[in-house]
Amino acid sequence: MKIRVLAVVLLLAGCALAQTSRTAAPAVTDPAAQTPAAAQPKIDPAKEADIRKLMQLTGVENLSGQMMSNMEPSMKATLTQAFPPGDYRAQLIDLFLAKLRGKVSVAIVEAAVPTYDKYFTDEELHQLMAFYETAVGKRPLP
């Protein structure tokens, strides 16, 4: 029983830590460490809008939803074992998974924007968007 309570406390602490780490700027003490997002060069707003439009056209958010759908059964089983039995357990797990689903979708898009910026020019983005707006580009894969 104590282990289950500890697991709940650790899970809630992890969620709280993740929430506060999004608002606090990361401190870089190791010069070899990756540059924090604030120090990275700012992406041109027009190019960022094009990148987000391309990601919307290609269904990046749908893919993250599919990924979460595939992971949820095993996560649900693990969380069910971690929480003590009670009427609230199923609701708590469902709420946690719903919040996680939303955060994963946003995190994937936010992480991909700088990568698209790095590897695609404005012209390439426009060509890709033009393709994905055609009938062939919209056709689902078999």
C-alpha cells in the first residue's frame, strides 16, 4: 500500500515538475550542453506560419494522436496497478491520459518547427504545401 501511495505522489510530483519546467528558463551550466530555446535564432514568423500549415496539411497532429492511442493501453494498465483501487482511479487515469495526449501533440509540433526551419527553404515549403493541397497529396496511403 505504501508503494502505491508513493507511486501516486511521484506521479503527481512529476506532473507538477513538468508544468513548472515549461515556465522556468533552463539554466545551462555545461558549455557543451545544447543551446536553450531562448538563445536559438528566432524563426521568421512568415516561415513559421508556413511550417505549421505544412504540418497541418500532412497530419502531424493526427500521427501524434495515433501514437498515443497505441501507447495508452499499456500506460493505462501500468497506472491502474500503481494507483490504489477506488472509484476515482479510472477517472484520474483518464484525466491524466487526456492531458498527456494534448501535451504530446503540442510538444511534437513545437519540436518539429525548428527542424523544418533548418532543413527546408521558404521555396521548398511552398512547393511541399502546393503538393499536399493537390488531390494526389491529399490521397490517404493504403
